[in-house]
Amino acid sequence: MKIPTIRKALAAALAAAMLIGLVPAALAADGKTHITIIGTSDIHGNVWGYSYEDMKESDKDGLARISTYVEQVRKENPNTILVDAGDTIQGTIMTDDIYAKDPADHPMVAAFNHMKYDAWVLGNHEFNFGVDTLQKVLKQAEMPVLAANIKTADGSYMPNTAGYTIVERGGIKVAIIGVTTPNIPRWDGTKQGVSELTFEPMADAVAACIEEIGDQADVIMVSTHAGLEREYSTDGSDAAQSILDKCPEVDLLQLGHTHTTYINNDTIPIGEARNNAAEVVRFDLTLDSNKEIISAKAETIPMEGIEPDQGLREVPAIKASQEKTISFIQDNVLGHASADFQPADEIRGIPAGRLEDTAVIDLIGTVQLENSGADVTAVALFKNTSDLKKGDLNYGNLFDIYKFPNVLYTTKVTGAEMKAYMEWAAACWNQWEEGDINLSFNPDKPGYLHDHFIGLNYEVNLSKPAGQRVENVTFQGKPLTDDQVLTLCVNDYRFTGLKNDGIISGEKEWESSASVRDMLVDYLARHDPLDPVVDQNWKITGVDLKKEDPRRQELIDLINEGKLDVPYSESYQLKDYDALIARAAAPRTTVDGKSVQVATASDEGGTVYYRLRDLAIALNQTDSQFDVIWKDGVVVTTGSPYAEEALPMPESNQKGAAGSMSMTVDGTVVKQSAVCVNGNYYLSHTGLSDLGITATLQDGVLVITTK
């Protein structure tokens, strides 16, 4: 093994000087070798590129698109390695409702075999269907399956897995170590066989593998099904950062699990791709004749615009799985809805199903109570847009309102525990403040944690802080007392989480033999047509959204027209009315589809210019990032982050006279048309190309693409 400090010093020193486009040849001049590693993660059964809920092909995701991209890269560079970071065999009707019950000829494994993956790291959702089912799937894999931190009772690796594999390309040996989040027992601890396994801290397992690898490898890669930051641990043992802290020998790190795009090339290349096969993370390494890394970079590549690989779709197991799934949905009308089940959203992007009792939640709750015989049950709106529309209903419609393959558990809880659970769920809202025109949601608590309760009547006072919101709780018409004992029904995932968090203490008393979706199918067969029923057993109190103020409706109209961003995690205030109106009227800027705040100025002819320092902030941590300073003029360094504080945003579009500005970009002086307002320079969209920024104007919106 190379001396890690030397390797890292070389990589860090030379990464900034790396060319934007690497030489495509695998073996460059002077004995240099170029290695490309493509990482996928969180594919969640999307092999085809198809939305079974909508019964239509997608246009920007699916493993078939990644297969096309991988073949293109392999033609450019034979020294290409392909690695998956887990959450592969769960997530669609195909995987959860067909192949979880009969995993023979599993289409996801068939796809991995066809694409010649070099390694597959297990994710937490691999354990959703129990260890025996997982083992049947793993036996079909033709590539090493990695799970270094999952051990059996005797301390050995789980059958059909290993801790690492060594892949050789172009004379370079790359060791790939695979680890997964140790939180699997938190979610799937009750699934068959999971309790018999030990899930070690990831960093400890990586360190042990590195010691075993010794000097057998030139490059050490860690592929982890975990995010960089901690998730539940207090000691950081479930954070990929812990691997970097303990193991300086690591040369590159692939992340997974969080379903987000993440790239960091500050020390070593670190990257994560979005879920559903919408992206890959690509690592490019160049090694010198001494097999030392002299340049290294991570980037994400979106799959939008890439044609699916029809060869992969024609693989017998994959083609059969698609046909079987389509038939399963299309050829089976399960029943009919007499009307729509969800109310219309008043505000675009703010789901009514999380603000009021709805027929979707009450339907699922009714089914859960009927099957469990419990007193109380809990239901989350897993998808903000879930609905049952009037007309025919098939399995895709039921998947849309209940996307996970959960079974149900019952347990005994006290009234005090029940109220603590309800407060935990109510923390998914932000506290309402005087002047707020909308309710908003806690960005740290995703929607799948936002439970609503059936079997109780209650109020949620959002004028109060989290932990003090649930009021007037009654059961069967009487106040719920702290010492009263109820039978609670929740899904298996929620039960394990509540136990681990200490919210409930009782043990599982009953487990359903069928999934919640199968229960919904049975209920629909017995209640056709299905009527939307809402019992209004809960409501939000303590808020005044100023619905009588015409200014509120004006702001809502601007949100619904797309002229103001959706206030999902922060409410709009009436006191900011003038500024919001000005913001809606000002030209907008987006970066990779996300709206960002960039101050604008217009010259006498109406040409719009964009404040340079705001652009620098908006593009931080992207491939188009740049630093800007004043040093006897404007000096721009592309590829470097901008570290200064954000400037105050003006309340309206600024006015200024167009002029010529000289600025230095990476040492070269360029002249730009610009506007200077209050000592700050604003550039037109056509001038941004000098900074390496890809920008276009579309209907008055500055659209910046960094990938």
C-alpha cells in the first residue's frame, strides 16, 4: 500500500490543476493511467425507467439509461469500474409486490449481471423482505456483494457477501470496500433473520479491511450506503465522515442512502448520485508510472436525455418482469372510486393532505384498524400528491397512496406514551407566527414521519412550540388519561423507530400476514365502489392565516402562478407583502432547476443584469463555482468557492447605466458590459460564458446549468 500522506498530498496539490476534460485514452503519455469509476445508488427497483403508478415511461431515469452511459464510457476508457451502493431490490410494484414474493430470476440482479457490475454494496432496503429472501437474490449475483460491517454470530461475513474486492484495470489495482448504515435494525430489526446479525460501526469495518488489504492495492475506494453526516447516532458511527476521520488511507468515497446529489473534491473525491437511477457519480483518477494518484475528481452525471439501452430491456428476465408487472396492474381493475379522495391544494406545493383530515388517510386507517382490531392506528401521507381519483382503480393507484411494503404490528401503549408519539408527529409542522399567511413544514422531518391518528379525536395547536401542541385528546368520547392503556397499530418500520427512540415501551403482540397494500386490495374488493369518507377527527388550532385579507390571496396567486417560490419550509408574512410583490415582479434565476436569490439591475434599454456576488454564492459547490474579489478591479478565479457573506437583497429590481467593465478571469483580462449599482457589479447573461457558466434566458428567467 502506498504511503497515504504522500498520496493525499499529491492528490490535493494537483486536483486544482486537473483539466476539465480528462484525456479519454486509458493509458496517457509518460506512463500515466486513467481510471474511471462509475457509481450508482438507491436505484430502488427502477430497472426499466417506468412509473408504474402512472403507467408511463419516464424520460430521465432508470437503470436502462445508465447502461447506455456506462457502455459509452467503457468505449472511451476500457479502465472503467462499475459499483452500486445499495437499496436496489425494493421500491417499485415490480420489486415489492412480485419479486419479493418470488425472487427467482430477479430483474435487478439480471440487470447488474448484464451490465457487468464490479461490486454491489448492500443497502438497508435490501433487508425489507427478510434475510432468507435476500439470500435467494444474492445467490443470483455474478459480482461480489459487499457488506463489511454486517457479521453473523461467529463474526464472519453474512453468507454470499464479502468485505471488499480488488479490481484491476490497466495494471492498477483498486480495492473497493463496501459498508452500509448500521441503523438497519432500527428499521428492519423485526424482519426474518435480521436480529441474528450484527451491524458494526462503518469506520471500524473499513479499518479492518484496509489492514487486511495491506499492500495489495494501489487505490482504496469506499462505497457506503450512508450519508456523510450522522443520522441517528450520537457518536457519528452511522456517518460516512467517521470513515474519513479514522481511515486516512481512503482515496475516494462513494455515498448513498440520502437520495441527494453531493460532490466534494476539497481533499479526496466524495460523491453521491440521486436516487431512481436519475444520476451516476463519476470518479476520474490519473496515476503516474509509480502508481501514485496525481489527479482525482468526482462529478455527477444526469441521465436526462440519454436513450435507454434496449439490449438491457431485452434480457429475458428483465423483459419478462416488465411484462408481468404491466399485466399485474393493467389487467386487474380492483374497483372504482366514486369521487376524488384528496382535496385540492390551496397553495401549490403545500399538500392539503398534511393540513387537514382527508379520505386517503382515513381509508388507510380504517383498513389498518379493521385488520388489527386495535384501538388506535397511525398513517402518514408518504407522497404529497397521493390521491385516488374518481374512476377505475388498479394496483398502481394503491401503490401511489401506500408506497412501502409494510406489514402491521400491534402493541400496548399508555395514554402518556400515545400523547408523546402524537407530539413527535406534530413536530413535522413549523410553529405558526403572527402574520404568517400559510402553514409550513419542518425541513428536518420528512413527510413519511408525519403521522396522523385514527381512533382518537384531537387538536394540534400550532401557535405553540414542538412538544406542547397536541390538545384535547379523547378516546371514545372521553379524555385520554396518562395511565389509560390502548392497543396501538403501526407499521413495522414505525414500530421499530418508536421503540428505538424510547417513545413506546411495549413489545409486539401481533403481526399481520399480509402487507398494507394487500389489505387495501381486499378492502376495495368488498367496498366497490369506494366512497371517500372523512370523519374530521382532528384539526389545527391556534392559527389565523388572514384569509380575509385580499393581500394574502394575491400572494397565493403569485405562488400558484410560479412567480413566487413555494413557502414549504418557511411561511410568508404579510409584513413582507411589498418585498414579496417586488420579488415576484423581478426577473428570476434558477440553478439546475432550483430557484436562487440573485439581485438584478436594468439599464436604460431594459436589459437585465445579475449581481456577480450573488451568482458566486448561488454556484458554490457546483462545477461552475467561482471566487470574486476586488483587487484594483474585479478578479475572478473559476473553480474556487466563494466564502464571503451574502449581501442584503434589494426590495426591487435596481436601475443603472450600462458601461464597460474590465475584469481578470483566471489571470486573463476580459471586457464585459455591466451595470454598477451601490458599488456592486451586475453582468448580463451573455457575459457569464467568460466565467465558464452555461446560462440562457427562458421567458425572462435566467436558467443556469452546471452539469
